[in-house]
Amino acid sequence: MKQMFIIAALLLVFTAHSVDAQEVRDIVFPVQGEYNFSDSYGDSRSGGRVHEGVDIFAAKMTPLIAAVDGRVTYIADPEPSWGYAVFITDSDGYQYRYIHMNNDTPGTDDGMGGTLYAYPPTIRRGATIIAGQLIGWVGDSGNAESTAPHLHFEIRTPDRQPINPYLSLLQAEQPGAFNPTVIRSGAISITDDRGLAVNPAATCQTDTLIKTFGFEAVYYCGADGKRYVFPNLNTYLTWYDDFNEVIEITPEQLAAIPLGGNVTYKPGTRMIKIQTDPKVYAVDRGGVLRWVTSDQIAQSMYGNKWAAQIDDLSDAFFINYRVGEPITVALQ
């Protein structure tokens, strides 16, 4: 097929693998008021430690709210060396940690406020929490006494490994907007994007690229044991920057792997349109197309040269996607 790309001619053009993906959790922004923050995850700390969260700076007694529905699985009382803290665990087992909550009498830096000005009385171990509920106030307790008041905010996986909360926080700042950086970084793999279930009897290795001798088509092996076709070069290059990881197998081996469908664009990478539809769409997770309703919104997402981020998609491949809610809010 003419639309299938020629691997050999492009092997020397692209040199790096796709951008590292980062997990993004759907959360409510945990600070309710004026604040500022940056991506401080992984920064060096004293004693050879690294920062396992993001610091959100705000005035003392700025309200802190629950990022998710869940329950309180830890509350610090009495105050430990790291300060007053609340941990919330959601239904997926992810934990959200709030550290350095207030320990001062309002208007002072006396460290004598106790739990009265750290948490409201409704916050106790085992309490059920809903997203947006007040859980405490910003402070500088524990080992933050020598710094500006701030919330140290962490997200940990069910096995309590820290993940960078920065992109989750960015997404939470503007829940109605489409942030390509957040969407793109959250696209861990094609398997993850399509929500493929694991098939223990799969005959190809999950998350590998395969082709067969004498043919140019490259396939992605999903966790379900099926092979997924890259319909064109543009789609492929949103997921991978080169062909170095493509594995060649025999025609018999390829034929034994059932087809699963076509790969869709990596979310957040580019916008697409078709000749028979004047609308321009951003690609969201799961092959969902979201109409970009104005030039101003497109510019807020992709900059002044946003039009260069649009690919024309054949009508034949449009059916691989589904249309979701339009984007009506500009990215700030």
C-alpha cells in the first residue's frame, strides 16, 4: 500500500525514542487561594535526599482541600519532625500527602497553634473525604520552619512509590482546558491509551514493534496479544522517533498474531482534520477527538504557529476515532 511507509529510507533520519511519559491523576487543585509553584520534584535536598513532591507556596492559613474522594489514612498528631500532615487514599489505592500544615497561632510564627489551626475537627483517621473538602491550612510546620509557608504535596502509587505530581497539578489548575503537555505526558503507551486488557496467552511481547521480512508495514503488539497497524508515517511518529526497536519476525509468526485495528495519534501531539469537515480537532486520550472551537484556543494550546500542528487525516481513518466534547476554554 502506498500509504505504508518505507522503513529503510527513514532509519537514518530519526535518532531518539519517544518522550518519557508521566502518570497524570485526575485531581482537584489542593490549595484554595493565591499560590505559586514549579516542578520541584526530584530536586536535591539535605542529607542526599531528593524531593518526592511539589512545593506549592501560599500564605499561612490558606485553605487546603481534598484533591480526590477517599479517606484519611494518616493524620499527624502530635507534630512529628516533618510537621503536621494528612494522607488521603483514593479508591484506586493512590495516596495524596499534605505536609507542613499550619502549627502557628494565626498571625504569629509561634509554633503553638497545635492541631486546632492545622486541621478542622472533621478530619480524623478513617474519615471519608470528598474532593474539594476542607482538610487543613497552609503553614511551615516541621522542617519547613526556615522556609516560606507552603504545602509539600505528594502523590504515591498503591505500592507507595512517589510519582511527580506536577502535571496533575497543571491539569487541575484549568479543568476545562486542554493542556497538550499534560495529555501527551500521560500517554504511557498504546496499550495504556487503548485500555487493552492483558492476555496471558499472547504470542507477542507487549509494547513491542514488529514487522515481517519483505513487507514495509510496522505493527504494535498490544497487551491483548493482537497487532495494531500504524496507518501512516505521521501516526507512527507521534509515538516513536525512530525504527530502531522494530523486530523482524517470520510471515508465519506474524500471521499467528490476530489484527486488533489501527493505531490512533498519540494524545496531545498534533491536531487533525479531514477534507470533508472544516473543524480542527485535538486528539485526547483513547482516540477521542475534541473540536478546537476557535483560533484563540488553538493558539493557547500550540502557540502562534498552531496551524503547522495540523495534519490532514484520510476519511478512511477517521472512523478509528470517536468525537468527544468540544474544547471551549483557552489554556492560560
